[in-house]
Amino acid sequence: MKTKKKKNKKPKGNHTTDIKMIIQDVFFDKPSKTYNYKQVAQILGNNRKSAQQKVQLALIDLAESGFLTEVTTGRYKLVASGSYVTGTVDMTSSGAAYIVPEEGGEDIFVSQTNLKHALNGDVVKVLLYAKNRSRRAEGEVVEVVKCKRELFVGTLDVSGNCAFLVTDSKVIYRNIYIPHDKIHGANNGQKVIVKIIEWSDKAKNPIGEVVDILGNQGDNNAEMHAILAEFNLPYTYPAEMDAEAEKIPETIPDAEIIKRRDFRNITTFTIDPADAKDFDDALSIRKLDSGLWEIGVHIADVTHYVQPDTLIDREGYDRATSVYLVDRVVPMLPERLSNYLCSLRPNEQKLCFSAVFEMNSDATVKNQWFGRTVINSDRRFSYEEAQTIIETGTGDFADELKTMNTLAKKLRRKRIKAGAVEFERVEVRFEIDETGKPLSVFFKESKDSNKLIEEFMLLANRKVAELIGKKTPPQTFVYRIHDHPNPEKFETFSKFVRKFGLKAEPQGKESISQSINRLLTTVKGRKEQNIVETLAIRTMAKAVYSTHNVGHYGLAFKYYSHFTSPIRRYPDMMVHRLLQRYLDGGKSASAEKYEEWCEHSSEMEQRAADAERASIKYKQVEFLKDRVGHSFDGVISGVTEWGLYVELDENKCEGMIPIRDLNYDIYQFDEDNYMLVGRRTGQEYRLGDPIKIKIARANLEKRQLDFVVDDDSWRI
């Protein structure tokens, strides 16, 4: 017979410590509330005299330690740290939020009751609470510094004499109440845009008014416009802008041509996607008597037509970028400019801002020139047409294309040797019918014709930035900057790839960028290639616009700018204006003003990228909604505490297996090893593992695919 082990007695004081921890939770849950010892005891569910006495003693101790303050005799409140932090709201689906500080550091948790109606993306001022060692940083919003949005998109739910706008809970955690006289003819189930007109401090739901009706739920145009509105992007072009553009004459005066360097009789062509309408760059080539090659990078002279502070210029600045959704382009400029006047169409005189390079056969630049030009493009190539000529050696301008391709490859090799990171991600594209329905998926592959254009655009962007960046004294300029990888993120990434027998850490004299290139070469063709490439990208900092140059790490350039796409990017227009200003001997521009414009452009670029991803996700769900129940092979592309993300091999569509749908076990999230582990079976679901799934649900409204594991023997 086994003898019972004597239970170890807890040391004195432990029980009091436990009570203090529980009481701290009470005050953290409602940090603005005051309590006496009886109220706390009641919350804890123990009103006995002895329990109340213990609570009273614990409250006194917590007040003496500075965690609580006694606001009146016997009544206590959580002490704020007295410090304030400004940051951006990152809303959770529960209605609580994390505030991401502007100056970096730990995110600050704010409960829904302490958000003061701040919404996702708002910039807020937060009062920090005193932090216990074992607790996360918490606080309350005391001021909304900057609202991210005024308009909200969603589905209208009409009931009787009123309605509610049902929105994404991560955007606004309350449905917006709309009185009957503010519905303005919208019908139940339609996609609409709503503006909040009132939200008092005590009201749970804001009151709104319908300002635009997008259309019926499920209609392609309505859904695409809803995505644009969701990210606070314009979905129509103002009629007055188009009218203003129509006033711009198409004839180029002889007086303007005389002022420019003439390239009209030099071989020039464009290479663009087959469906492109805005050709904003062209290349010219000729052999000089010196034996050098003259390569002209000719960029549409948008700023000749769009003068500062005009209606079109202000609209272009506000938009900052063209937006590329899965089935359409929402242009930054009126179509008369982007597709006609500025577009470098073949056999038409066009005004350009050019970077002209004289280089030897080794692609070393010996001389360079920058200025305004006039061109006449001889040929418009699609990438596919140019690629065929490069591969076969026959066709229009075959010798010129061959020469430029050879020079481009040498430029590329030099970049990679200098430490440029060589990512070659697969781009997913949809074949779409006239109604917007996705018919099939195909992958866009970057070939020599794409890389040829890329290398000469990179050269022009770099040389323009060097020209101004190296000046003494320095002059204000718009740079495209990309900082070094975050060391902590890179270390985490390095640990992960070791599980595949790979090494990300620099070997010998390698730089981090060179080690990443080695890793990407090693993993090419392996099943974990896509996951490793995706995570490598996530370790990198985001590229942004700034007047403060720190170089471009990913390209291994000390100076880099955006000069080559002014039809679709406002920063390129800023670069054109500054470059001409300095070529004319002008004084340095206001750094403060241009930095503000850079920040705006970076923010709008991010919104456009988010909208593009959302449109792709919508089409992925639409494409697969008729395939519910079908099986697919995939790879685990993400592991979280709420489930597994899986990317399908066949079409690169991504969905999630909710953790509740992983049968036969209870799974725990192992964050360090990027996997879920079954408590009972020890079954592992690890990032990068192949997996067979079935499509369980396809929710177009949420743009969400839910998968289930196809069978128990899921490993392939």
C-alpha cells in the first residue's frame, strides 16, 4: 500500500501575494474605476469577513507600493504612470486595441471601454498605467490626435424605420446606426458608404448617414469600389479633373521642342505589359564614334503638363499613386494625361525627362546627362514579344534588344555582387471575364525582357539620386530608402531555417544580404522555397520615401530615388521638379515640406498595396467558392494560436484551418518553432510542411477561405 505524501505547506505570505495578483487584475480590467475593500471582495465572490479583511490589507499594501492610489478614504484606483505615449491604434476583433508607439517599444493594450471611440489606424495619445513586472503595458486613450478615416464601407442592414451599417470589426467594433431619414434610398443588403455624424461619449453605437450607394452585394464593381473605400482610397475620378485635363493642348509648340535635346531620329522603343495603356518609360540605343553605347532612359515629362498647385496636381498629390486592383487600374492622373498626352505611344512626338548614359561593353557608365528631351518611339513591344526576339534573335530591333539585354545582365551581376538581395517571387494573376468573374489562375514570371527594363530603370533612379545626394552643400531631395534588417527578426528567421538544414547567418566575409542570396539560391526548387522566401521578405524593413537618405539596403545602393514612373507615382513628379530646379541652379527646397509629402506618399502607397492584396484575396475566394469540398495539396504558410494558414500549390490561394477544426486532439501553439503540437498525440503541424486539405467554407463577404485537413495521413 502506497503511503500518501505529505503536502508541503505553502510559505507564509504566498496567499497574500495571490490575492494581490487577483486584485491587480480587477483594477487592470477597469482602470478608471474606484473600489473599496467590500466591492473588491464582492467581485472576487467572497463576502466573508475574513476575506474582506485580507482584501483590505492587500489594498493598503498595493497603495503603499505605488500600484494603487487612495482617492478618498478607503477607495482606491489604479495609478497611471504619469507618462504619455503617442501611437497608432491596431484594433482587435474583440473591440480592444494595441497602440503601436511612434517611437518604438512595447505595444500598449487599451480595453474597449478606454478607447474613447478611437478607431483602427487613428493616431492617439495614451496615458500609461503603472506597470507591474508580470503585466503587459496598459493605458487609456486621452486624445485622438489624427483620425484615419471619416467614411466607412459595409453592408446595409435595414430593419423597420432604421438601419445599421455592418462593417469589418477590425475597422470599427460597433455597427453604425442610421436613422430612416439618413438612408437616402439605399436598400437592404447593398454596399454603401457611410459618414459618422454623431457619437456621444455615452453612446455605444455611432450615428451615421449614407453618402454613397456602391451597388448590390456580390456585384463586381460594387465589391471593388468597396475595397477601395475600405482603405480610404478614391474609387471614382472627379469630373472637374477630367474637364481640366481636356483643356491641355495636345500640340507641342516648336518653341518647346527647340529647348530640348532631340532624340526623335534615334532608335527608341517601349516594353510594357500587353494590356498596358500608360507607357511612361522608353529606351533608346545607338553606338557612338567613341565605341561607347549611348543608352537613353526616357521618362514621360508629366510635370511639363501638370504644374504645381493646379487642380490636377492637388488631386495627384492626394492620391499619391495609381492603385492596381486585380481587375482594374485606378489612375493617379486623368486618363487624357496618363493614357494619351504623356503616354509614350509609338510614332508620336512625346516630351520626356531623360537620363542618358554612355557606357562601355562592360556596362560601366563613362558619361551621363540629365535633362528634358523630345522622342518619337519606333516600336511598342509587349514583354512577351521582346522576350521572343531575345530568345530567337530574330524580329524588329533584334540586334538592339540583344545588346541591351547583354548590358542589363552585366548591370544585374554587379548589383548582386555588391550585395543586392535577389528575390524572385511568383506573382499570381487571374484571367477574368467581362463581368469580373475569375476563370483561371496563372503565374507571372520575370524573364529577360522584364529584367532588361528593370535594370535600366534602376540605373536611372540610382544615378539621379547620386547626382543630387553627393552635392556639397546637401540639397533637399526625395529618396527611396530601405533600412537594414531588424537584428531580432533576422535572428528569429535564422533559427527557423536551421530546421531545414539551411544557414542564413553570414559565412566568412559575407554580408547579411549576400548570405540571404546564398540561402535563396540553396532553397530554390525545394518544397520550403516559398515559405523561406516569404519569411526572408518579412525580415526586411519596408521601403519608404524620405528626404533623409539612409540608402537602399535591398538594392545595395547608397543613393536611390524614384524617377521613372511619374504617370503613376507622385514622388517621381517631386523628383522631376527638384531635379530640374537644381539643374537650373536653384536653391535647396524646404526639407520639412518635402518630408511631410514623403510621409503622405508612403502612407498612400501602403494603402494601395493593402487594397491590391484585398482584391486578390476576394478573387481567390470567388474562384474557389464553387470548389467547396474539393481536395488540394498545399503547404503550411503560417502558424498562429488560432490556426494554420495554408497556401495551395495549384493556384497559390491561401486559406486557414481554424484550430477548432483540427480533430482528435487539443493543440498548443509553439511560437518559437512555428508549429502547433497536439497534447495527446504529439502531432505536429509545422510552418513549411506539405499538407492535403479540403475547402470547407468560402466567405466572400469576409474574403475568407476555411480549410480542413483532408485525412489523418496528411503528410505527403
